[in-house]
Amino acid sequence: MVKLDFQPKLFSTLKNYTKTDFTTDLMAGIIVGIVALPLAIAFGIASGVSPEKGIITAIVAGFIISLLGGSKVQIGGPTGAFIVIIYGIIQQYGIEGLMVATMMAGVLLILLGIFKLGTIIKFIPYPIIVGFTSGIAVTIFTTQIADIFGLQLGSEKVPGDFIGKWILYFHHFDTVNWWNVVVSVISIFIIAITPKFSKKIPGSLIAIILVTVGVYLLKMYGGITCIDTIGDRFSIKAQLPEAAVPALDWEAIKNLFPVAITIAVLGAIESLLSATVADGVIGDRHDSNTELIAQGIANFVSPIFGGIPATGAIARTMTNINNGGKSPVAGIVHAVVLLLILLFLMPLAQYIPMACLAGVLVIVSYNMSGWRVFKGLLKNPKSDVTVLLITFFLTVIFDLTVAIEVGLVIACVLFMKRVMETTQISVITDEIDPNKESDLEVHEEHLIIPSGVEVYEINGPYFFGIATKFEEIMARLGDRPKIRIIRMRKVPFIDSTGIHNLTTLCEMSQKENIHIILSGVNEHVHAVLEKSGFYELLGKENICSNINEALEVATREIAELTKAKK
């Protein structure tokens, strides 16, 4: 029975909560809400949905993640990482398909948290994570080319795949709108230089306000009407939509399950990565499993109100910390601020130029790319470089679902390879030196191995990756001893393949009249072997607690065999 360990940080932080804490959380929440606004709009549009859906996600998911999450300062909402996936799902399955996939991902995240698998996510190799994020960054940049250059694509739909997008862009590159290019460049420039003048107010917000005002004046008084705005592409609804549950059928669930896994894995990685980074800054420890359950509930509820997938957002979380956010109250305030903006100021969003939002996303993709880290990893061992490049190119050329599936397989293979490398099998045929087996000088006599006896020392887990290694060593030796002692004192666990391998070894040995003796089996391995019925084949007299006892049994059996021959 799995014990549910669900302890939201909000409830523990409120026990000693003061008025001063609320004041700092209120200010941090307001600033984060303002920072989140342009990003939520940009992520919504880039994902292929309407602008308000990005804000709705930040409101609903952001509120739930702060209310129920396992981190004090985590800010949840839509992120750049999901743009690629969401766009692909909408292209293939429509909005309904996206809702179903997101809700399924929510359920998977809840299950990950319930079964305490939050810590396992952290074991995904670093090159795989860097490969994902760098690949996503390149893909996000690619999705913005049409808006940066103001390309007129006519009725042609932008393909979901990387190569298809660039082919379409090249076909229409003669339709470049230089006004759009100027707007994008100015937006990028403003965002890039803002940190030099202001740490508090985000560059993306300043860029959007200044550029929107500039473009509005150009349209009204300069006669420049060729710069597309949000209002030219979308009709904005300044309200929370009514709750609606999508129609769930078995066929849709079956088709969308791989996509749901991708959303869940990516959401889990990004949220726990963000929470870990935050821990390092504030000197706290988040609860991984509680955080995953909260992320799951947020992703299950968000589509019901028209939202898209959400996760922990590193940039907004850091903004929260830098502005004094101390508890999940700041995240709740950020959600309320966004709700007020949606209800009362959203009509103004229609004047924001698409080229300006493209500039915001170019900066997001640049920050996300982590090109310095990527470059640094290329100096690492070849296996890590291979994993990095495979994950990166799969993310860019194919899609994130393929990349995550292959990435996880690679992670498992690498893990098994490294465990196999740590497990050593040695053969001793003459004597055992106790001094070599300990860091201390034990001053014990050497243990003499009787003639006709071989001792096999296994150091490490005995699982399916090792089973063949054992067989290869015996085949290489090619001799036929009378007794084989298998020393297992350093075997922490054994799996079903290991048991099968041992069983086969015993059966083959019995046919060849070779006795098998096990030595130093620990309690856990002993229980597994006993349960499997292995001891019935071997006989309990051949299970010894230590090497001394095993050598005594072997000496006795050798003597009996010699006597029987005479």
C-alpha cells in the first residue's frame, strides 16, 4: 500500500506568517504578474491558440501550483518548452485533442507524485536535459521567423516539422515586410539593454509598451498599416470561459497517450529543475512528490477552463525570489493580478504587434538555448556528447515526443552500462588473502583453496546485464573443476534474469557433476532466492554464510568424492 505524502508548502509557511511577509509577497506577486503577462500572451500565440488562453493557463495553473505545490517560491504557468508540443498536437488532433492530452498528462503527474517517483526524474542525465532544452530553443526561434520578417504565407498552413517550416519560409522570402523586421529588432534591442538600467521591470514589458505605442502612432498618423497586431489575427475575449470537460473516448486516449507522456515528463523535469534552482537561491528544500501532484492537478484543471499545459517557470520563479517573494502567497497574488488584467485591460492587448511578441520569444529562445553549457558539454566524454547531439537533433528534426522517448531509452541504457561496468567478476583458484579484502590489516592466515575448487567473486548487482558476463568468464576458462564456490557477499540485489542465470548454471553444473556452493548471500538476496525456489535445486547444505564455511563444505565434499573414487 502506497502512503500518500502530500504536504503543500503554503500550509506550513502560513503557521508563522506575518504582516511584513504578506507585504513583500504582495509586491513580488504584482511584479511577477506583470512579468508573466507578455510571456503568457506570447506562449499562447506561439502554441497555436488565442492570446487569452496563455493568460488563463497562468491564472488557473499558477494559482493551483502555488496553492498545493511543494516549493515556497515556485511560479507556474505556460512555458516555452511546451510551444513545440502544443503546436504539433493542435495541428494533428485539434484543440479537443490538446485538452485530452493535457488532462491525461495531469493524471500521469499525479501518479508520479503518489508513487514517490519525483526523485527518479532527477536522475535523467544532464546531457539529455541540455539536448532537449537547446533543441526546443532552436525550434521556438524557427516558429517566429514568419512574424519577425512579416512573411505573407497566404492560405498555406505552417507545417509542424522543422524542415517543412524552413522550406515554406524560403518559398515566401520574397514577401519580407521590412517594417516588421525593424519592430522585431527594436524589441530585441530594448529587452537586451533593459537589465543595464532596471533589474525590477522586465525588458519584455518595456519593449511591448514602447513598441506598441510607437506602432499605434505610425498606424494612426504615419499611414503605416502593414504591421500586423494581435487584433488583426485574433479576437480577444476578456473573460474566464465556462468550465467544459472534453469528450473522452478510448480511441483518443490511445492515440494521445504517447503525447501525454511527453507533456508529463517534460513538465516534471522543468518544474523540478526550477524548484531545485530556487532551493539553491533561498536555501530551502522543496518536496518533489508534492510538487508533482500539484503540477498534475493544475494540468488536469487548466484545460477545463480553456488552458494549455503548464509547469514551473524558472524565469518567473527567479523574478519572484529577486523581488522578495517568501511564500506561495506571492504565486497566488500573481494569479489574481493576471485575472484582473484579463478582465479589465485585455482589450488593450489587441494593439500589440506580432513582430514585437516574436522579438520577446527570440530572447526567450536565446536564454533557453544555454549555448555556453552546450558548448562546454562537447568537451565531455564521447558517450555524453553522443547522447547530447542525438537528443538535440531528434528534438529539432523530428519532435519532442520522439526525442523524449529515445532520450529516456538512452538514459536507461547508459545507466545499465555504467552499473555493468561497476560489477566485477573475478576467479580465484589458489588462495584468498584476507588483507586484500579489507582496508585494515587483519593479520589472518591465507585461506587455501583445495585442488579442484574455483571461487567466483561477484562484486556488484547481479542483474540481467551481468548474467551473460558470468557465462562468458566460465566459457573462457574452459576447465571443469569439481566444485564452484560463488561468493556473493558484495551482491546488493539480484533480479529474475540473475536467478534464471544461476538456475541454468546449477543445472548445467549438475549434468557435468560439478557442485555449486553459494557463499555470503545477504538477507535481501537470500529472501529472493528462497522465494524463487532456487534453494530446492541447490540444497540448503550448499548455502553458506561466509567463505570459511564454504571452503569447509568444499573440502568435505572433495574428500567424499576422492573416497568414492577409491
